[in-house]
Amino acid sequence: MATISAEALLAASAKDKQDLKDIQELLDRLFTRNRNQHRRNHWFKSLHQFRKQLGLLVQEMSSTKKVSAAAIMEARLKYWDEKCIHQWYLHFTQLVAVGPFAVLGLVLMACTARVCRITGITALYEEIASEDMKGVLSAVDDGHVADEFGGLLDEEEVWDLGEVIVREE
């Protein structure tokens, strides 16, 4: 089972590191632009936390002390996974549901997803999903699913196909 570590982040390409800096700059600009209007909203507090945490991570990546920075980055990523990412994602998806701010919510969700992919947080979830999918596929192959759900679609049942209605002009 994989665990969240700083290895993916330390092995990140220069493009990925630049992407993190670009996302940080974008979050800074969104924060500055929306501070007066939205400072009391839940999603804005998540934006503030996301922006601050990403800034600290980028600062740690450029640190000259690689050994101590790796331990700090790993602790930060585990903290993100346990406490932050799910909250940020929830608040940003709620922002998508609000009509006038849907585009802003999509941008913030995309930034969150991109940061999680670069830092390697999603790799753990992909491995868990892969193991779950292997279990489901083996259950299908063994016939357990057919035994349990096979009676749902009765072949003798007659389905109503409806009636064609022609428009009169």
C-alpha cells in the first residue's frame, strides 16, 4: 500500500515545479481581487488556507536544506490529505453550484486537482481505487455478482416500448 510522501514532489519535473508557482500566483491574484467582497464566506477561507499552504510548500521546495525540507514537506502533505484537501474540494464545489461564481469555483477545483496530482496525493487514491476495482472484477469473473443481481433483469418480462405519436401540421 502506498503512503503519501515527498518523493513525488522531490522528483517533480521543472515544468511541474513551475506549474505550482503559477498556481500560487493565480491564487494570490484571486485572493487579492475577491478579498473585500467574499472575506466572510467559507470558500474564501478555504482559498486563504490553500493559498497559504501552497506558498509554504513552494518555499520549502526551493529550500537549500533538502533533507529537512523533505521531512517537512512530507508532514505537510499528510496534513493536507487528512485535514485540508477534502474541505477545500467541498467548499469549491459548493461555489460551483452558485451561478455567478461557477467559473471561479471551477478554477479553484482545477487548481486543487492539479496541485494534488503534482504532489502525488492522488496516486494513493488511484491505487486504492485500482485495488477495489480488481476486487469487483474478480467477483464478476467468479459469478458472485450474477448470483446476487442476476434476477433484476428478467428475460421473460415484456417491456413497454411506448407509442409513436405523429405531429399534425
